[in-house]
Amino acid sequence: MTRSLWDHAVHHGNDLDEARARFNENGPFAFPGGAPPGWATAGRRSPRAEK
């Protein structure tokens, strides 16, 4: 499915920093199929802003 790459990154910690960097540089369209779930309601915050 379209979210597979995001889901893979989220569930494999070794890939998470790479996924975050890719997301921060390119926004949701860095991932096939567009934004991961919840991105539209996140106010365009960086994933790091959640900590």
C-alpha cells in the first residue's frame, strides 16, 4: 500500500532518523502516496516537535 514505506520507517528505529530527515526536507510528498496519516492535522510540525 501507499503507506508501506512510512510504516516501515516508523516501526524500524534504525530507519527513523533517515525517514525524519527525508520528511523534513521534502514534506509528506517524500513518501509514495503522499502524507502519512495525521500529517494534515499536525499543523505542518516537524516530527521532532512532538518530543
